[in-house]
Amino acid sequence: MPPERALPPAVDGLSNADLAPTSPAQRTWGLWHFAALWVGMSVCIPTYMLAASMIASGLVWWESLGIILLGNAIVLLPMLATGHAGTRYGIPFPVFARASYGVRGAHLPALLRSLVACGWFGIQTWIGGLAISALAGAVWPGWAELGGGARFMGHGMPEFLGFFLFWLLNLYFVWNGTESIKWLESLAAPFLIATGLALLGWAAAKAGGIAPLLAASERMTGAPAARGAGFVTGVFVPWLTAMVGYWATLALNIPDFTRFARTQRDQAVGQALGLLTTMPLFAFIGIAVTGATLLVWGEAIWNPVDLLARLSDRSGNPLLGILALVVLVVATLTTNIAANVVSSANSFSNLAPGRVSARTGGLIAAAIGVLLFPWLLLDRYQTWLISYSGLLGAVGGVVVCDYLVVRRCRLELGDLYRRDGRYGYRGGIHHGAIAATLAGALVALCGKLVPGLEVLWNGAWFSAGVVSFVAYLVLMRNHEAPAVSTEAAA
């Protein structure tokens, strides 16, 4: 059971109401809520279009789905490890990271995670804004004429207005906190699943079954990638790394959610059910429906916004298009809030617990997401995924090694909130964790800079994670972790 009482709102300047351990009354998330969380995060436009990039690189449809499923299964393992700590001790990720990095050193992994989340927040907000813009255009044709022909960085006023409106919609949930997010995800999950299956049903009806859709997908494949050793290192590994990198962020900060779990079973089984089924299913729907567009209209339409606009025009029923665009807005919103806002909010709050609440941290993240020019990040999609996966893999190697191997899932809860406790280290920073993180990141970077070692960069999450894990374990061999109390049982 979790601790009977949360710590006071301020302990040594390292806590506030948002960072303190959750009380039993706050443990309201059951198995369904965690499954719904992953449904809400997985059902989004990038997931729908994910297989498109893989197929364009020369993979066939079943290889694309296999990589998506394998990547999710791999990233689920560290996610369950860090999630265990969240449920056992009721702590968010920045506090959990104090055990391995120190009460001050934890700012490094927390900020690395939060800055990545800010980038993704901007990308998802831009995508949602495009859906808002298309929705406004369906309701009012004059929307597309706003701003005349003026362009900024290749985009017009309607797109930027849609971006701003969707940004404001996100701020509503930032302001109302975790309970509003749980409500949103739980309400949206069945709606999103039903919509995806309905779209698959439409595609199968148009093509006369699933088999013709999959056959059509072969016509969308780019230049076939040559199989062999070069295929593994040059195509399979980079895409697997990109897929793991897709959720490498949540593998770190999932304690931000599992701290509200009723039991370990609820968070573990709920996550596995939601993650391992929804994302492959929705990617498959993207492949099948795009195959249908090729058969029906003679062209492959991967972007669901364009597809739904086409469906609305051809059906002569604008309400269909409006309803479909509302679905896209909801799907993008559920992903953005859960995957990107919560981690940033807690990380920025951890910088100055006495002055910055999680709500204020969320507002800071929303502002940074705009300043990163997300419409430019989106154009560098796979490079973005691989680049940051190495950094997060290095952090993941340290925190997983520390919690599972060094401390064997036992932490001293009170010391996580004290500067003079066992996690104070030297000046609040555990230099061994910093060194191991740098070692992992540098090994991955060598794959980018040194000819012949490209596999280290293409598999950045794996190479960085393994190296940081081993380096941390070696460094800690001569610094045995002190015994801790077992007041918080699993």
C-alpha cells in the first residue's frame, strides 16, 4: 500500500502540493483509466501517418506494423519499471530522479524530458490547429480567405489562427489539472476507438474486404529496401529506434501518472493493454484506409485531414466532414495533454517548488512549444525522433539501473525531499549518474561523427541506454547503496 500520509507541502524547499507523494484519497486511477490514457495518446494523426514514412522507405505493410509493435513492447519494459516507483511511492518523475541524480542533479533528466515534451507539444498543437482550421473552413468558407495571400514561413493566417485556437483549448486542461485529464482520456477513448473502426469498415466496404486494401498498400511502397545486413543496420534499426523514441519520453515520466494508481496491477496491465493494442491497430487502420483511397480515387491520401475533407466533398454532406474533424481535434488533444503537458509541468515546478506550481509549469511549457516553431520541427520528423532518443535512452539507463539493480525498488521516501538526506550526494548532485549519462550520449553521438559506427547513431536509444546502464552499475559497485526503510510496500 502507498504511504498513509503525504509529506507536508514544503520540505527543505524541495516540495509543494504538486510534487508531494499522493495520499490514498488521490489514488483514483484504475486499470481502465491507464488503458484509456494510452488509447488517447496513441490515437492521433502522427500514429495514423506513421506507417506512411516506413512504407515510403521501402518497407512493406506487415514489416511496418511489426516494427511498431516491437518498439512498443521494448519501451514498455522500462516504462513498467519507472511506473512501479510512481505507484509504490506516489512520486512524480522529477522526485523519482532525485534517487539516482541527486536532489539538484535531478534537474538534468527532468529538463531533458520537459524540453522534448515542449517540442512535441508544439508539433501536436500545430497538427491540431490544422484540423481546427479545416473545421472552421467547413463551417465558414470565408475562413480560407483570411489574411489574403500573406504567408509566414510558408503558412497563411487561417493555419496560424487554428494553431492559436487549439493552443487555447490545451490551456484549459493545463489550468484544470490531472483530474480533468483523466476525465478527458476516459471519455474520449471509446469514442476514438469506435471512430477508427468505423473508418476501417468504410475502407473494407469500398474495397470489398481487407485483402484488397493490403494488396493496394504494396503499390504505395517506395523503392524496395534491399534485405540483408545493410537492411538491418540502415533501415530496420533506425526505424525501430524512431519507434522506441516515440514513447521514450513516457518511459521516463510515466510516474507522473502511475502515482495516482490504485494498485500496481492497475497501472501495469492497463498500460500493456492500451499501448500494445491501440497503436498497432490505428497504424493498421491508416494503411488500410489509405489503400482504399488508392483504389477509390487513384491516389494515396495519407493525411486524415485531407481524407476527411475529400469524404465530405464527395458525400455532399458537410456534417460528415465536420464530425470527422471534431474527432481529429479530440484525438490530437488527448495525445498532447497527457504525453506532453504533465511532464513539463512537473519538471518546471521542480526547479522552484516554492514559486512554481504544476499549473504555472504547464503554462511555461505551452509558451516554449510556440517559440520552437513546431511547423519546422514537423518537417524533420524521423531525425527529431532519433536525435532525442539517444539522450532519453541514456537517462533511462541510469534511472532503471539505479531503481531495479542498485536499490532493488527500495527508496527512502523522506530523503527524496531533504537536502541532507542520502540523496543529497555532493552539493545535491550525483556525479556518477551525470558521468554515466554523458557516456551513453557520447557513444550514440560517435555513431553520427565516426565513419563505420553509424549503427550506434541509428540505434541511439539502445546504444546510449546500454552504455549508461553498464557505466552506472560499474560506478556504483564501490558505492553500495545504503539500506532503506521498507515503510512503503509494493
